Amino acid sequence: MDDDTPRARVLGMLKVERAMDADAIAALCDGSRFAPEPLSEAERAALTSRSLTGAPAPIAGDYPEWLDGYLAQVFGDDRVAEATAMASRAPLDLRVNTLKAKREKVLASTAHLGTQPMPWSPIGLRIGLGADARNPGIHAEEDFIKGAIEVQDEGSQLAALLSAGQTRRAGDRSLRPAPASRPWHWRR
């Protein structure tokens, strides 16, 4: 933006973080009550003509220049993509309660939320979240209310699936199935 003012930073953020074009940003900046002043010609030109393509890695990845060497050691040429991913919102992961529903059915009933099957968990669904910080009202969804889904990250789902419901007794080094006759908290 060739400017370091708060306004220039916000305009740049709208373009880079929210992927808004100059016309969408201009619609927000109409000068009405509680709205920013209209875009100047210089601001509109900067928003239209510039992109991060070909920018140095610290600028494209939005991280400090002193960190570039360390990120290059760990991620190599993928450091911009990795830094961008670390700075973005994490998705919302859901676990399907297979005692109450099938993943395909829940996937169809939550399609309006943008749910996708998880890459590794066979019982998981994922909702990608945007930079606007709006979470879907998952707690108001019928599947959530009925207990067909709950919030659980994919790593925890995989750990539970790999352990196959086994528990560990205090002092034991081996995994044993929990006794079916008594709940786990009754064991001493």
C-alpha cells in the first residue's frame, strides 16, 4: 500500500487475508455512518495492481525476516505455505457418533455448513473456517442436539480408533480391555 497507517494496514488485510477485491473493499468504504471514507485513487490502484506473487518469502508468508532461515531449514521451499497455514484458522473437526448415525447421513444433513469427510478418520467430518472468525452454530444443529455428532479433533479420533477402546490399569504396562461388567471408575 506504500503506507504504514492503520487504514493502509486494514485495506491490505482485507485484500490479503479476506481475499477481497478492490470493488468489494470500496463497497465497505462508502463514507456512510460508521464506515471508512471512500478509497482514494492511489488506494484503489494499489489494491488493484499488487499481489504477493513473487514477493520475498517473509512478506508472502507474513512472518518476520529473521525467522526465514529457521523456517527454510525446517520446511525448505514450502515455508511460505507452512507459515500461511500456521497463521490461518484451524478447521472445526467433528466426530460422528456411530451408535446414532452414519457419517454419510450426517455429511448430507450438515452440507450447508460446508462439511467434508476427514482425510484420515473414517468417522470424522471437517468444516473449514474462514478468516472472518465466524464459527458455525454447531451446537444448534439437530445432529448435535440428538448426539449424532460432537466436536473432536482428528488426532483424538485416530488415537481412540487405534487404541480400540482399551484402557490401562494403574501399574500395568500392558493395555487390556476394560471389564464389561463394571464402569472404569469402579475399578480399584
